[in-house]
Amino acid sequence: MNRLRIPFVLLVVAPAVILALGGIYSAYRSWAALGPELDRHAAARAVEYMRFYRDDLGERLRASPERLAAQAAELGLERFTVYGARDQVVVTFPDATPLPLALGDEGGEALLAAARRGNAVVDLVMIDDRATWLAYLPDEGSLTAATVRAETGPTDAFGEAVAYDMALYLGTARALASRDDWPSELSRTLIDSLAGFDRALSVEIGEERVAAAPFKDFDEWDVTGAVVIRRAGMDPLMPAPPFVGMLALALAAGLAAFFVARVTFEAGGRAEPRRLRRKFALALVTPALAAAVLAAGDARVSARGTDSLLALSGRVVSDLGNLDAIPIDRLARLAGADAARLTADTLAAATIDAPAEALAELHSETGRIRIGGRRFAYRAVASEAGQQIFLLTDPLEDSRKTALFWLAGLYGLLAVGALIYASLALSAGSRMELRETMAAWSFIAPSLVLLLVFSAAPLLFAFYLSFHGWNLLEPAKPFVGLGHYIELAGDGLFWNAAKNTAIYSLYVPLTMACALGVAILLNRSIKGVALLRAIFFLPYITSFVAISIVWQWMYDPNFGIFNWILGLFGLGPFPWLNSPSTALLALIIMAVWIHIGFQMVIFLAGLQAIPNELYEAAMIDGAGAWRRFWRITLPMLRPTTFFVLVTSIIGSFQVFTFVYVMTEGGPLHATDVIVYHIYQNAWQFLRMGYASAMSWVLFAVIFAITLIQFRLLGRRMTPS
Amino acid sequence: MNRRAGNTLVYILAAALGITMLVPFVWMLSTSLMDEFEVFQFPPRLWPADPAWSNYSNALTAAPFARFFLNSAIMSLFIVTGHLFTAATAGYAFARLRFPGRDKVFILFLANLMVPVIVLLIPRFLLVNALGWVDTYMGLIITELVGVWGIFLMRQYFLSIPRELEDAARIDGAGEWQVFWKVALPLSRPALATVALFSFVETWKSFLWPLIVTRSMAMRPVEVGIAAFHSLYLSNWPYQMAAAVVAVVPILLLFLFTQRYFVRGIQLAGLKY
């Protein structure tokens, strides 16, 4: 039994432990990520709310701070704090506080001074010997402000209180970012992220993670400030951390492994098979069931979280009074959700493509609805005037499914592993045989699991993807059937890429001719031959990106070395990479240079395997060098040649780096090859389903070539 | 034609070809030392009059190259270790141990060689994205830990060495792990070295996956970093060439000292297919 322990540990216990640790880790991570997620929602809503008042109800805001505070309370916001004099407003959320403002008298002074300067939108001032940024939203004399306090600031760069407008500041910040003395990433991250996105983000400031949402000015162009929310504790909106289900699954896997272990050891070839089977089933199924129950609970918690967020949005919206006056898209942003409006049960306008019938079916105040293949959580809000607004958002619980899916898959793998182990343990003929089998499987298990998870499963998943519209940013993944394949057949750009790839692969026979010549030349034991072989091999092992850059420079039509050399012979100048008619040719020439050494090495091995007696016999018969080459060398090299041809062609179908670095598929798609085309579709146009369909076509072609290779090689190698 | 004359001819021809092969490298080095005026001279100067070594320090500080190298090093360390482990264990099992289904599983492994990486790219990305590993070392490493090619090479190697020693160890009562670890593994050092080298070079040169799975400059490995540098300094050829030289040198040095392993590796994997 002792001998069994090591393979057993490897096969069952180790994966279970890894799985459990992974589960705990990811549960922790998602728990930690939940707070910032909610804060982002909150900050975004705060900004929208403030913006709304800035634009439309600024008067109301300025006229009466008391009224504002009352409204805030109604909205579920704890309060709007009024700082110093007049109009500065800071939004505070329940159980979340803004960053420590620590404005004190000095800060208040600075704030006011900046306000008086009129259109200064961002200031960096020193407060308590620390650099502090102040971001303002100047608005017809009123000032809505939030401050962000950095632990350290770019003091050296700015000195004391200097006013910059935001655009200038952004530019300066970017320039400063490359300096050594720029202090940490905190202020930079914030400003970069704020400038880059129009939505709330999670940003690291100092050591804490906060949610920040940018303000923009009237024409929605410049970022003029930010609302930053820092959590004080768990948000009451979300009663329990999600992903409890994941944790449960991991624990279940551990438990199952433990039980399986006990049962198997207990068995030791003695116990009655039927009883064992029942125990086994229990050991695997019970924890899985428990995990399923917990996961279901987890989903419900997430669903409640979604409802709570919608409820908050609903309160924001219903506070607005006359909903007719507000454009629907603004309303949507205000609510942090998609909004669809129904006036007297008629669909008037909608930001989403929602058919009237679908919305008319809504009965309860909150719930889930499927519109156009996409699931939404909705909340109906009635305004004072009796209008109805529907707020729609993505259900939080849906986003948990992917992770649960993968974990369930891992659990399945584990269960299969345990079953295989157990059945082997019970069925092995002799102790020795069992020992060897166990050892072998434990040796293979790591590779096998990795291959299954990261190669086999993705291969099938790509196939699945190719039948679905799949955009990373869109939650809806509609089934399109053969749509992508049909589109592919009529896609001129795809065929162009296929054609370019085929032309590019012509470098293979070219290179083979050169490589064979070089191999024959260097297939002799003379001094320095090792160095020469190394030189030929060099391009193949060096950085392809560096090579691409160098060749791009050599191909430069005006100053490149190629046109210079050709010019010495009275040729050229050629446009090389700059013209659609020569760009692909340029790539082919480079490919020959790169691959010649690799093929040469294989040819050399093939040459050395040819018995010398053949040549000697031919010499005696009086055959010349040319004749010996055609009659002996070439026929004897046939398997090598065939191997090089097929593998190189398969390799050439997958060219990417050169195209990406040198031409980006251009000019005019002249160097757009299949893999680059797939890359573009998947990551630039975000059409991952369509790109998967293309990649499967490529796979099919390569598969066919490989099969032909096996068949031909097999025939040639079988003794006839 | 006597032998000596023939050899001289071969030398001349081979040297001429060899020099042609080296032209891009020399041109790279030479351009990396030119100042901004020399670069745009026509006809081009073959070697700068006054080598501008400052190009290197300027280019290297213009982008976080140290970080790029660190990332590549970390990535390579883990992936090479993973390859060595999986190749040695699985290769040993396929070569030495008898168990039901061995050949079928081996064919399943080999079938992986037929799958072009691009097919796996999108689903792998979605998987890594779902796990929250985009732009992390985990994302760079996790999908690459096993190399079928290495397994195949190790299997071939184990088949080529005699198994008497292992059997002797078994008779002495060693377990399978002990036999593998204490007897077979020490004997397979040359093959392990080949696997390590190849997976290192492959990892160091890998481009598409790191390009996709990293987003921030701080996570880019050298190849992707250089490509980004290339697009930032498009018209400054001396800087770009300096960066290219820096990217090429480590692998070049490695290759100079370990040449014979490369040749053997290619021939082992290439011909016994």
C-alpha cells in the first residue's frame, strides 16, 4: 500500500489541493473586487447626479443648500456637505466616505482662491506640506467640487500652488510621467484613467483602492474633475460576498478527494464491488450537491445585489419629478443603467432596442426579462406625473456563471481522475502491474490535465465560438449557426488574406533549394565549418521582432541598403514595403534569409545519414558529381525533403510577427495574411466568433495537410 | 580538379554566402551607432565616422527595457521549468512504463502538434480573462507550461538509452519515482539541456500570446516591448537599431555557447518524426 501513496498523492490529492487553493484565492479576489465594483457604480451615479444639477438645476442647487441636503437624503445619499462659503459641494455616500479632505482653513482658502480665478479647473496646492489636487467644476459662478488627495504629490515638478487647466495639465502629466523623479503611479493612474474613460473606475491611490468617476465640462470634452469614493465598510446593499459558491465547490472537491482516498484505501482489493461503488458515488455526489446548493444561494445573493443597485437608481430617477423634460440617454446615465421609457403603456423612446411588446409584458416592479437574446434586470419607476420608466441593467448573477462553469469543469476532471484511479486500483491483475500503471498515470497527469484544459478544451470552445456572435464587450452572445462560415465564403478580405498566405508560403520551396545547396556545401569536415553553419543558423534563433525592424530599415526606399546595393548594378529604386506590388515579395525574401539555416541543419542530418558506400560505388562506376546528386543524394533525401516541405508550409501559414511589426497587413491589404486577419478581427474589431470560424478553417487546412503527410510518409516507409 | 582546389573554392563560396547572411546584423549594429544625420545619408555609410554610443543609453531609457527583460526572464524561468518537468515525466512514462491505453494517449499528445496556436488563442484568452489573469504573469505563463515537442524528444531519448540500470534499481527495491529521479533523470541530462534551450528560445521569442495577454507596458516581455518601442520611435532608426541589438544579444550569446545542443535538438525532433 505504501508504494501506492506517491502516485495517489499526485493523481488525486495534489490536484484537489491546488483546486481548493485556487478556489479560495478566487473567492477572496472576487470578494475584494466587489467593494470597488459597487463603489464604481456609486461614484458614476454621483457624477451623473451632480452633472445633472449643474446643467439643468444649477439654480436650485445654489439657491438652497438645505433643500439639496434634503434631496440627498431622499436619494439615499447621506448628505451633500457644504464646505466653506457658498457653493462647494461634496457628495458623501452612506457607509462610504470621500477621501480625507483635510482641507482645513488653508484648503478652504485655496479652494476659494481658485474659484475666484474663474476658469481654473484643476489646481495643485500644498496642504499640510503635502501636495493635494483640487479639481473644480466651474459652473456659471457656482462650483461643484470634489477633491482628491494624494499621499504624495508631484511637488518638485510644480512647486507651490500653480493653476493649470486640465488639458495642459494632462499634457504635462504625460510628459512628467517618463521622468525618474515622478512620484509613483498614483496621480498618474488617476489622471490617465480619468482622461481615457468616460466611466467610473477603480483606481489605486496610495495603498487604497477607491472608485473614481470623471467630470467633464459642458461640451463633454475636457475632464474637469472627479468624484472619488472610498469605502468605509461593506456596502449594506450587498448582504453577503458573492462567489461563496466557488469557495464551496473548491471545498467540495477537497472533500470528495478525501472520501475517495479513504474508500480506495479501505478497499485494498477486499471489499465487495457493489458496496464500494455506492460509497464512491456518495463521496463524489454529496459534496457536489452541497456545492450546487451554495452556488444557487450565491446566485440569489448576486441577484439581490442587482436589485438593490436598481432600487438606488430608481430612487435617483423618481426624484427628478417631470421626467418628460429629461432626454432618455441622460436618464439612463443618471440611473447607471439602460433606461427605456413608457408613457401611458406606449413605448416612446428607448436607448436599447426593446420591442414594445417585450416591455409591455412587465408586470412586477422588479424582475428579469429577455430582450433580443440578452437578459436584463429591470426596475419600473413611476414618476410624479404617472409616467413609467424602465431601468435595465445586466444581472450581476449572470456574470458569475462563467467562473462557476469552469470550476464545475475542473471538478468534473477531478472526479474522472478519481474514478480512473479507483477503477484501476480495483481491477489491476497483479500488484506490480498496478504499481506501474499508477506510476505512469501520475507521471502523465500534469501534462494531460494542462493539455486538456489549455489545448483540447479551447479547441472545442473555438468551434463553439465560431457559431456564435461573440464580442467581449457585449453580454449578448447570439447563436448564428453557420452564419460566420457563410459570411466567410463571401468575404473578399478573407480570401485576399488566404491568397497572400499562399503566395507567402512560396518562400518554402525557394528556401529549400538554397538550404540544400548550402547543406551540401557545408557537409564536409573542413576547418571553420561549424562557424559557418552557426552563421547560417543565426537568423532563425534571434528575435523575430528585432529582425523585422532591421529589415524594415534595410527596405527603406530612400535610405535603405537594398536600394543602394541594387543601385550599384543600375537597378531600382524599388518601393519594397511601401507598395502593394512589392511588399509581399519583400517579406518572402526575408523569410528565405531567416529559415535557410533551420532547413540546412535538417538537410545536413539527412545527408549524413546517406551511406558513403553508395557514393563510392557510383564513383567506381564513373558517375560525375552532378549525376551522383540526382541519382543518389536527392532520392535518399526524399523523406527529409518531404518533412521539411510540409512542416515549413504549415509554419508559413501561421506567419504573424513580421506582418504585425513591418506592415500591419498593408499597404492596401497586400500583406494581410490569415493569422493577422484573425488577430485583427478578434482583437481590433472584437468579432471573436467570426475570427474563430476563420481559425477553424485554417485548422482544417493544416489538419488535411498533416494527414496527407502521414499517409504519404507511412506508405513510403512501410517495406514493400 | 584536386581536393585542395576544391576546398578553396568551397571556402570562398561559403564565406561569401556567410558574409551575405551577416549583412543585416552588421547593418543593424552600424546603424545603431549613427547620429541622426548619418542615418539619412545616401549612399549610406557602412560604418559611422564617430560611433554614437549614447544612442544605447538614450534608447534604453526611452522605454522600460529593464522591466521588459525582467518580464521575459520571469516568464522564461517558469515556462522552461514547466516544460522540463512535464517533458521528463511524461516522456519517461511513454518510453518506459507499460500501462493500458499508453499508445492512444501518446497519439492524443502528438495530435496537439497539428493544432495551430491561432485556433487556441481566442478561447485561451477568454479563459484567462474569465480567471482575471489578463496582464499578469499568471496569464503569460499558465497556458504555455506543457510542450508536446519536449515530451516527444524526451521519449525518444529515453528509448535510446539502455534500461538495465533502471531494472537493477527496481530489483533493489526502488519505487518508480526513485528510479525516475535517481537513475533515469541523471542519464538524460543532454536531452534535458536541449529541451531547456529550445523552450527558452521559444519562450523568449514568443510574440502573439504575450501581445494579446498583456496590456500595460510594465507587463510586456522583451519582444512585445521592442515592437511597441518600434511603433513609438518610427523614424528614429538609430534608436530602433540600438533596441534591436539589445534584444538580439542575449540569445546570440546563449547560442554561441550552446550551438551543438540546438543542432542536435532539431535533428532529433525533425527526423524521427
